[in-house]
Amino acid sequence: MTFSKKQWLIGCICLAVGLAFYIYRTGGEKPESSLQTSDIIKAESSATKKEGESSDQVISSQDSPFVMVDIKGAVQKPGVYQLPKDARVKDALAQAGGATKEADLR
């Protein structure tokens, strides 16, 4: 079975339309590059380091009972929050003051 030029053209157009629809549905967003937890902990430990402490001391993320969560989008107070390791999404949402009217909670 051979394809004519017309069939190839129609196939390419369908592929282009499908790709454009996919980009439209996903918002064309590229995933953000985010800081690693260890980077945040290093920054916090160096910021709170007392005079005379060794700069080689770094707190491991496994030793910390907390996690840092960056909350963005349709919330009252977007920002970075420190939550217990066993916290859930609803806990992070509560820390950020709750969802706005525009939020899609599905």
C-alpha cells in the first residue's frame, strides 16, 4: 500500500494540529527548575549559623523533621513554608491562607 502526496500532507496537518492542541491544553509551560531540599537547608543553616561555628556543618534533609514547600498559584499568601514531614497538601494550603475564588480544587 502506498501513500499519495495528498495523504502524506493530510497526515502531517493532523499531526501538527494534534501537537498544537497538546501545547494549548498543557499551557505550553516548561517545568520550573527548583532548588533541591538540601540547597534550601544549606542556605538556612548558613543564614542562621552562629559566630564560631564550622561552615562544614550541613543539616541533612533526612535528619530534619520538616520539609520546605513552595506554594504558588491561586492561594491567599503564596510563598515558601516549613511544614512537618508528614504534612498533607491540605496542611500546606491552610498555611498559605487557603484557596482564592479562582482556584480549581479538583
